[in-house]
Amino acid sequence: MNEIIQQFIENSSYKIHTVVQDYETDEVLVHIRADEVFSSASVIKVPILIAILHHLQQKGGDLQQVLTIASENVVEFSVITEQQQTSATLYELLTWMIITSDNTATNECIDFLGMDEFNRYFKEIGLSNTVVQRKMMDFERQQLGLDNETSARDMQHLFKLIYEGKLLEPKWNDIAIDILCRQRSQDSLKRYLLEPVKMAHKTGGLDTVDHDVGIVYTDGTAYFIGVFITEVTNNEKAKQEIGLISKMVYEHVVNKGGKDLNAVVNVMIANLHDKADVLSELVDEALYGMPVEVLEDVDDKWVRIRTFYRYEGFTLKENLDLNSETLTAWNADANDVVIESFADVLTAPKIQSAKIMTLTRGAFIQVVEEAGIEKGWSKVQLVSGECGYVRSDWVQNRVKVYTTTEDLFRQQVVQTALRYLGTPYRWGGKSPLGIDCSGLCSMAYMLNGAYIYRDAKIIDGFPLREITLEQMKRGDLIFFPGHVAMYIGDDHYIHSSLGGNEVNVNSLNPHEENYREDLATTITGVASLF
């Protein structure tokens, strides 16, 4: 895990500090630049919260006491300022300070104890690099070199104490965690997490820094993650990088190859229908080796499933392997994918040998080591445990989460889409045997480590965001009524079109021979991963 994150960080144009700790095993999974000190931005508000709650616990204070808002504390980026409040309870101040990062509330909280008392308490609990030296929006002190600072290691230490309840009595600790779990800024650590995740965390950002840090609670376990980015020139891109690191960590710690995925596709293509009926609409295709979650045992033939990319449908039980022992090993070890249109799995590493089965592009497979194997061939293991051989050039390591730069991702996703040129149109399809418009786009993204909604829609909880047509770049998606295409540059787009009968390229330029007026004049939106 540490090596994967390190590779991602090396590709970043920013300076990233990060620590990840699995609370179930107590293992520190990632520690990169953990002890370097940096501007804390608004994550300083977490130790401020804990210090005040500790003070109230020790002194018998009241969270409902009302404080008058001092005029010198009124600053921008504040709900209190917007509402022109002149007073608030201490509980309100603490809550707004965390959940909306309210700067006026924070300034009042700093006055409540004073900087010296905060810094004394920080040292007392072992935060050796954390210090508060200015109020929010006090850029004069910042220019004098007096900034609020911390380190990834300090945040790791603080949140571990919060998680274990070692700083506050249960009543007060529960209040702290409750407030942190109500954080409203969800565009960093939670950005690419599809599942509803409980997270006690705090974001922080300035023009040149972006942070998000906290505890991720999952079924039966929890982990700490802190990602702190400095030397930032584009805040939106920095938040994306935090989200990508978070996604990689989540997949490693929580899913561990598939937490809720309790079946795996054992046929070349498993049809997903909208009803438990082979004559009903084909809505999707799950490809060989893909793990799925069985949601409902419908009858002796049918189950309702959810794919690992969160699409649901009905499929025949015969399309799935439901053996729990098989699943555990497969989900952990099937780390390769077929990239050729079709790949025959043969009984021996020579073209004259018998065929075991054929796989399509996108099928998951497990490459296993074999000494002395003939050059150009790879030994692979199937879901059943049977082994065979495929051409080495036809498989590659699965990209579970993309770690490339934006420019490289755009280039690769377009190249992947172009590999489907000429593929026949098939409603609900997503293999070289036949593919529809959203199947083409979702497969191109999936094969490069990004998971968008499978249908021609922009759905909350998935990573695409709407942009303007003028902002569109290669790899972005163009939406039409009931249709989607991928922009590939120079006014051209690739799509699987029922009207064109196959995957082809058309133009938005009316002067081009492959211009399609019916599409160019009915664009409903454009979306980007970036």
C-alpha cells in the first residue's frame, strides 16, 4: 500500500504528506513526509475543539453558555457573519467551526481559552508540531511568519487518542465525534467513495494547501487517514488527489478485494436483465471474473445482483460461482484484466493447443508465475481453479484506481475507447461482441481505474461533474437525450450509436463529412472527471 501511494505521490505536481493507520490491526499502512511541519489551515480546528471540550470537562463548564460575538472576530467564510449573529452558544460555535469551517466561530473559540492555553494543552497531549499562532483570516500575522501549523504525525496521534477515548470522558468524546461526523465538506476524502461511509473528519484549505483528515468507520473496523497537500496551484485538482488516495486506501483496508461481493461471474458474459426473465430487457453485461454482490435469491434459477461498480440487475445463477472459498481467493488474487478484444485460454503455451474458454476485453483473470514458460505466454488461473495459457500481450495488471496525471489519464481513456472502433451496437452490451453508448464510456473509464455510472446519466455519488461545453477536453463525456459519447479532441467524439450500428467517430463541426446534426444540435450536457 505504501509503495502504491508513493508512486501516486511521485506523479503529483504537489507536495503530499500522508499517514494511514488501520485501527483493527494498529498497523501503519502509509507514512510519507509524516513529520514535516506545514500550514494547518482549518484542520487546526480539530485540536481546538478537543481542547475546549477537555476544559469544559475539567471545569464543569456548560456547552449552552451564550457568548457575545466580538466585532474584531467577525470575518469572512462564516455562517455567523452571514446571519449577522451577535451571540451564540458555545455548542453552536464549536459545531459551526467544524461542520462549515466557520471562521468567526473559530475566532471566538480561540478567545475562549487563548492561544497560550491551547498550545500548552497541545504539548501536554503529545502534539509536538501543532501550534496556533493566529486567528482565522489574520494574514498580517501570517506574513510575519506566525501561522497555525501541524504535521501528519500529529494528526495521526490526535485522532488515535480520540478514537480510543483517551482524551475525553465518553460523554464529551461522543460530542466531539458527533460534530466531526457532521462535516459538510465532502469533496476530498469522500469524493470517490461510492458507498455511504461514516467519517469523523475535518477539511482545511488555503490558496496553496488542501487537507482532509479523520477516522473512517466501517463494519467491524475503522482506520485513520490524513492527506495533506502543500505547494498547491489548483485547489480543485488537489482535492481530486486527496480523493484518489482515499479511494485507494478504502479499497485496500475495507473492501480487501470485495467486502460485500459474494459471487463471481464464471461465464464469458453474464447478461443482466431488468426482470428475472430471459426475454426481458438486457440492461448490462457482467464480464468473466468480475465480483458481484447477490442482493436477492429470487427463485431456483435467478438472483438479483449488484456489480462492483454499483449497477443492479437480474442474472441466472448458472452464470455465477457462489463458493465462498473460491471468492476469497479470487477477490484477493485476480489482479489482471484482458485487454485484447478476445483472448483464448489454452491448455498449453502454444497456438495449436486446445481451447479451455474465450474471454473478452475487460474480463478479470489471475496471472500466476511459472518458471521456464515460453516467451510471449502467461499462465493464468480461472475462477474454477483450472489453469491455462494466454498471450502475454493480451493481459495486463488491473488499474483499480487511476494514479496517473490528468493529461495521461485523458490520453489513455481515449486510446481505450478507440480500441472498440467497429464494435457492433448492442443494447446493454459492453464487450467487443457488442456494446452500447454508456457501455463504451464506462468500460473505457473502468479499464483505466475510474468508475462512472453505467447508464447515460450524471448521477450523484459518482465522480463525474458537469462542466461547460467550452471547458471540454479529451476524455470528457458529451450527453444527449438518452445517449452519451466521449470527446476525443478536434471537434470529434467516439460513441456507440444505434443509428450508426457500431462504434464510430463523428464530428461536432458542420463542415466535416462525419458531422451529425441530430446529435450536435441536441447536446444536453458535458461532464468531466476533473
